[in-house]
Amino acid sequence: MKRNWLLAFGLWLLAFGASAQTQRQLFDDGWQFTHDGKTINVDLPHDWAIAYAPDSVTGASGTDGGWYPGGKGEYRKMFATPKGEVVKLHFEGVYQKAEVFVNGQKAGQHAYGYTPFTVDVTRYLYHDKRLNEVLVKVDNSEQPNCRWYTGSGIYRHVWMVTKGKQYIDEESLCVTTPDIHTVNIKAEVVMQDGTRKPITKTLHVENPHLWSPDDPFLYHTTIEAEGDVLPVTYGIRTIEYSAEKGFVLNGKPLLINGACVHHDDGVLGAMAFDAAEIRKVRQMKEAGFNLIRTSHNPTTRAFLDACDSLGMLVIGEAFDGWRTAKKPYDYSTLIDSCYQEDIRAMVERDRNHPSIICWSIGNEVIERKDIRVVHTAKLLKQAILDYDTTRPVTEALCAWDRDWEIYDPHFDVLDIGGYNYMIFKHASDHQRNPKRVMWQTESYPRDAFKNWALVNDYPYIIGDIVWTGLDYLGESGIGRNYYDGETPGEHWRDGGVPEWHGAYCGDVDITGWRKPISHYRQMLWTNTQDIYMAVREPDGYHGKINMTAWSVWPTWESWNWNGGRDPKGATVPSWEGKPVEVEVYTKAPEVTLYLNDKEIGRKKVDRSTEFKAVFSVPYEPGTLRAEAGDKSVTLSTAGEPARLRLTADKSMLKADGQDLVYITVEVVDAQGRVCPDAAIPCEAFVQGQGRLMAFATADLQDREPKTSSHVTTWKGRALLVVRSGKSKGKAQVKIKSSLPTANLTIQTK
């Protein structure tokens, strides 16, 4: 039996520090940004690429990057010399190849766009009345350098950190629990002469309140030395994993229902606002997932803080590929010079988060058939173990041919074997190595039932992690369906899929709408008898439907099949009297379906039906109603669009210039039913203590920039994101269209 005990996480203060010596101040406001000969004022986080329309002719990042531009940019900021013996600038993430200059002198650099770095600027500062200038040069011109949308610029937070002559090094903080009653806190003090002194603090916890996804309890304390104080937040939990017992959390078996999630925040591009990162975790939690794999790079501090507080397990992944390139300018150009620095940056920052249960060193590496890959895997694993020995190490392996068993020496390096789309090999692999612990690190969305069954039935398969939890920008066209006459084939076809700029394989789209597959997956992994109903788009309604590898059949919360015109203006005939397939998902034993109060039929539901009841119903307008036990659900035909309905995800914004409100825009009929085919051009206006950050739909073929104030609703919906101002008051939102103007007021406080 292998066992890992909790670590915990050291809190990064969101304002000034708690001691007179060490202070941390958000350094996001008041930058000047220069790109393509133009200079504008910006507040961070900032992604210059998302302000452009995706363009398959000029978009340098290509189909992988969503046809968005790369290029070079410069960020400048003036600031007074702060009090403190030591002054550092901490960058949470710059994409990519950043160089930092202070008062004309180069102070530091960092290549990898996904790991944090710190630059000591003390010796470059003025000590008179002059203001200092920091210049950050960002070079994302070498394209393509990634297989998904990266964004460009200083897309994560920047902090100014001031310290006394002696201070506790935050990056040295390490919290472990050798047992659930003992908490060991270790750190290092940087002394005045530059030497380091270790410090420790041991706590005894009599009745520990264990951290888990269902009860994410966190403790708070501090560690003090030489007049400095470092806040510490931690959670206590145990994990075990074995082929015999599966994955065990706090002594109880847990089946892992996971989602791969990229770093972008959909309509915001790469801009990593805390509110956006928290929302992303909350969306995955509400969709029923209990684990996120940060594919394929380290995530943000705010994201992991959210996982800690909301209760979400995490696989922290370092890299996509290694020495053999997937793209001309990817990490293969950096690995030998940077991997130790980047792994250290990831592990030291993230090792104290109770949410992280595993590290991943790579994904589908190209050189997997070269025996030297085993040596690379050992090097990367050891680089992690240098800073954390309390968690298992995994890697996502795959095969694009019949070779598989040859990877056994590679698997032997790993504590848990990651299978991308290869879990069908589990039986023979288990026979060959009965001790191997497996999880499917990527799976096809449509295989939801099959993969749930494998994890449910075989303890040595501890989880399934679908590709993906959320739609994302880049990898254009993966997960799409297409009609005859449109660009055929998979997203990797020569030339890509120029019409698309994003990936539609997520359980949740980029506006936050949960697709039917999301509700189905959640139902499989829970034991409730809730009920959900959706309708499969009739083949031929908009055209003959073609599937791709990561797609599911287009299925909608819609009982509108009356014909009319599609968003492109083509005539769609009515489907009245023709069969439509209605799907009902439940673990109740029987489902009864009604159309306009007339019983259509009854169906038994159990594992043999994959917990689905599927009815073929001749279409007629009206109301579908499905009943299962004491639960029921309805779908009704919507009438003509009558108004816009605005729904905010919060009623109050923090007046800090960093908070966000997400406003769902729906086209509804006179009875308030969403019009699922409505394509209404809209224009957004934001006044007062707020500013428009994004206005977009889930249509990944739309060429309007996400930051535009114009959008045409898709499937009757759009999403508006507003950033808070810095003063108390009101943010006033107005949406104009051919329908009555819609208004909404959000308080800022």
C-alpha cells in the first residue's frame, strides 16, 4: 500500500502583508502597453490577443492557437521607490519569453509562459525623488509554440514584495502531516548576510477536521522568525492508492470523476482574474466533477486557492511535451535549460495546497518509442521529488498505433499510470502487472457510461478524466459536428478547420451553459434519482450530421423544431410529424413521457439501458413532460422572441478594479421561455463603476472579437462580463437590440 499524507498551502496575501518587514502589494494597475506601434493604458491581467478577431489568414498561432495573433509587446510602469531593504517583483505568469528591465538595466528574464518567477530589483532602484520605470518585454512572436490558445502578455497578476534585511522566504514554506494529528511547518529565513537559517513549527491537532471535496475545511496559523511573520493556511487529509483498494481519501474509497481543463477563461482569453478562476472551479464542481487535471501546464494560485476552498482534487501538470517537438517553438526548445527551474517554480508554489493529490510530468510525449524517454521521465520525476516527496507522480501516455506493451519501462517510472484514450488495454496490462494503478487521464466525451463502468467495476482503475470539462479557445474544431457541405474531417486535418477558432469538446461551453452530456455524466457518478431531459437534433433538420472523434450528437434543451431560418439565413423546413428522439437521464427505475399531457410511453431504466430512457416522438409543438418517481422535468415550445432577460451571477461587485460579474443574456418569449434558435444582434453599454471586458456567445465559429460590444445571440444566449471600477457606486448595464432595451444595475462596494 502506498500512502501520501497531506501538505498544505501557504496563503499569498491579497493586499499588504501581516508584518512590518514583509509586505505584498498588487502591482497590476497603471501600465502602458505598446504593440504594433500603438500605446494604450492597461490594468493587469492583460491579454492582447483576445482583443483581435480570429483570422485564419493572418492569425499567426494557426489552427492550434485559434487563429489569434502572437507578436511582441512592451509593458511600462512608473513607481516610487518603496520602503524596504529588499524589493522584488513577482510575476505569476507572462506569455512568454519575458525580459524585465528597471531604470534601463536588465533585472531578470523568464522563458516558460506558465510558471511564476520573481525578480529582485533592489539594486536598480533610485533612492532620491525620481520615479522608477519598470519595462517588461514580452516575445510571443515565434509561432506556433503551443497546441492551444495561449494568449499574449502579462496575463496573470504582478506583485511588489518588500522585505526587511532578514525575512522568511515564502517559497521555502513546506507543510506536511506525518500523521493526522501532527502538522510540521518548515521554512527558511534569509539572513542579512545572505545565508539561510531553517525554521520549524510543529502543531498537535487533537481532533482533526479532515479536508475533502465534500468538506473542504482549512486551518489557519502563522510561522514567525526574526521579526517576520508568514501566514499559513493548510488542510489535513490522507490519500492512499493501490490496485487492490483503488483510491482512498481519508480512509474511504473515492471514485474519481475528473475533467481536463485548459488555462484560458473562455470569453476572457488568458486573462486570469481571480473571479474568473474561482468561477471556473465552481462550474466544474457544479457539474459533478471531483478532480481537475491542469492540462497541460501549471495553473494559477487563485485557481488552486479555489480548489482548496470549494473542494476539488487536482493533478498539477508541468508540461505538454518534452524533447521532441509537437510544434516548432514549443517547450522542446526550452526543456534542457529550463525544466529544473520550471518544476521548482510549480512545486514550491503549489505543494502546500491540500487539493493537489498528484503531479504530472508530461502528456503524450512524441519520443515515447525512444528508450531514452525513460531517462527523461526519471529526471523530471526526481526534479519533483527534490521539493515534494508526499504525492505520487503520473504522466499521460498514449499510442497512435498498435504498439503499447513496449511502454512498460516508461510506466514503471510512474506511481500512477496515466492512459489517454487507452484504458481499453486495462485487462491485459493488469494481468501483466497486477500492481499497476491506472487512471484514464483523457477520454472521449461520448464514452461517459463505458468509462464510469470501468472505474466502478475495477479498483485498479481509480478514475476517468474527460477531455474536457470546459470548451476552450484554440485546437480549433475538436469536438465539433459538421453538416454535409462544410469542411469535413477531424480538427488535425491539413490546414485545420479555418471556420472554427475553439474546441467544442467540453461538458460546459464558454458561456457557462452545461450541455446535456454534462448532466448525463453527473447523473452517472452520483446516487441521486434526479431527472434531466434533452432532445437529439434530428438528422437532416439543418443538414446531414457528421460526427468527429471528440463530439457527441448535438443534443439540446429544446422542443422547437418548427423550421424557419438558421443563423446563416438558410431555410429550415418544419419537422412536424417526423420522429424526434427524446433522451431522459435518471437512476430512477422507470420513466414516463408525456406530450401535451398525452402519455407517449413508459420505459425501464437501469444499468442495461445506460441509465437512459430514449423515446421516438413524432414532433408537434407543445410541452414534453418526463416523470420518474416523484421527480419531473418539462420542455416547452417557445414562441417568438419578446425580450432579453439579463441574469447576473452576483448582485454586488468589490470596488477594487479586479472583480467580475458574469451576466447571462437570454432571448425569451412572452412567457419567459428561452428561444433556442434566436439569433438577435445586440450591443452592450456599460457605464458607471464598471467596464465591459467581454461580450460573446458559445459559437466557436463567430469572428467577432470577444472584447467587442457587439454580438449576435447563439442558441438564444450570450454572455457579458463586466469588470468592477475602483469606487463605490453602481455599474449600469444596457443591452440594445431589435427587442426592448434590457437594463441591469450592479452595486459596487
